[in-house]
Amino acid sequence: MALPVIQPGQPGRRDTQPPLFAKVGIVGLGLIGGSIALRARELWPTSLVIAVDNKDVLETAMRLHAIDVAADDLFVLAEADLIVLAAPVRQNIALLGQLDDHIKKPAIVTDTGSTKRDIVKAARHLPARFTFIGGHPLGGAAKGGLEHARSDLFAGRPWLLTPDGELFHPSSLDSARDERQATEGLEQLSAFIRALGSEPRMLTADAHDRLVAFLSHLPQIAASALMQVVGDAVGPDGLALAGRGLADTTRLAGSPPDIWRDIAATNADRIGPALDELIGLLQDLRRDLPDGDRLTDVFSHASDLRDLLRQK
């Protein structure tokens, strides 16, 4: 497949609701980017979904009819109204610095990364024609990649947004970005997210990174570490005897390491203290094994918290 490629649209199909953006550009067609593309094509077949990725991924996306335009270079985003950066975190930050060379019209820019402080700071250097709003859909899965993407991935799930306070409360009339442009961009992006089936929720980048360190990053690291300790200790023959408990507990251990390396690097100061809390509790339990009093307390409290989680 020679790039770029323009695939014929979906003749005869009508939009299920008025399109919010005529041209949606997505950089990175993994689980998240691919799922956004699939849902956007379902909702708005008359809009263009433009994708940037490597050739193999783009060929798969074309076969799935997930996208309309495919290219391996950002120039194809020149006319996009919404640009979604869905690559690993540090790659998204690097991509921000390249947008100015390829896109000369106003556009809303968002990302889907699991950490927010670094990219929000980097976005402050974008030209005024871009409105950047950090984003993090909480609709992931243990397995990444376009092959696991699905159009209902975000249904009923929160989508965290971290609009930069400096954009929404300019210090002067000469500020590079004005409050009205930022507010309108946030409203448009929020409407897009709701159409995908998700519910946008606002918080600061700092609050986001502390929250997900406990809700997402710590569970991932704990699951991967547990799987390695158990697997190395019992070997393949021992693992063959494992029940559903181990499989359920370590489901996240199948997550792609390249994504998590970026997440750890850009949120180390929040993940570190979260790990310290877990390690401290494990050490308490280790000392308490002969008695079991602390073990009883932890198991009882954890069971109550688990019941709260199930009520979501």
C-alpha cells in the first residue's frame, strides 16, 4: 500500500447525529485510537477519519473500514478540525512540537495518555490557533493494539479532561490564547466524547496524575510484579495448575510494556509513593503472619472496599 491512501466513504449511510467535526485526525491506531476511529465511523459516516501510523497498522485499519484517509506523516492532518494524539505518552509530547509545521488552521488538539502534567506543560508552547485539552479515556483493556479495538470500548466509562487553567483564565488581554476559544473547544470536545458513549469529567493535571497513580498505575505494576514472582517460582508446570484466582488477579500483566514505560517515566513522583504504601502494608502483613491480627483487619477492610468497587 503506497501512502497516503484515501478510501471511499460509506455511500448510502447517513450520520446518526449531526457531525461535530468534519475531519477527525488520529495519530496512533492502537486500542484507544482504533476504538475512537471505529465509533466515529459508526456515528458520522459522512465525516472523514484521518489516521497516522505505520504502514502495517494502516493496512489493517483500512481492511476494518475504521478510517477514511491513511498516511505515515503528519502532513495529512493539515485540514483536521480535531486532532487526537493516541500514541504513547512521550511520543505524544514530541508530536505536539511538530503540529505547527503541518497544520496552519485552527484546530482542537487532545491526547489519550495516562499522565497529564508533562503534556499540559508542553502544550503551552503551541501557537494560539491550537486549543489543547488533555484527555484520558478510562475505557482501556489488558490487551492493546488495533486488533483489540472496538466501537463500544468507552460506553458508560469516564473520560478525564484536564484543561489548563492558564488557558481558561488568561492573565491579560494579550494572552496567546483567550478564554473564549478554550471554553468553546472544551464544549466541542466534551460533546464529541459524550457521542462516543463516555462521560467527560474535569480535574487538574496534578490531581489526575495522583489519582491514576493509585487507580491505574499501582495495580498495573503490582499485577506484573506478582505474575513474575509466581511464574518464576513455580515455572510452566506449576502455572498449568493455577486456578482462576491467579488469572483474574494478574489480568493486567498482559499490558504492552512500551506504553507503561512512558507512563512510569512521566509519573514516577506519584507512582513511587503509591508503591511505598503498598510495600509498607505488605511488610506489615509479612511480620503479622504468625499472629494474623493485622491480616484479619486488612482482609476485612479490603472486602468492604471491594464491595464499593463492585457497585460502580
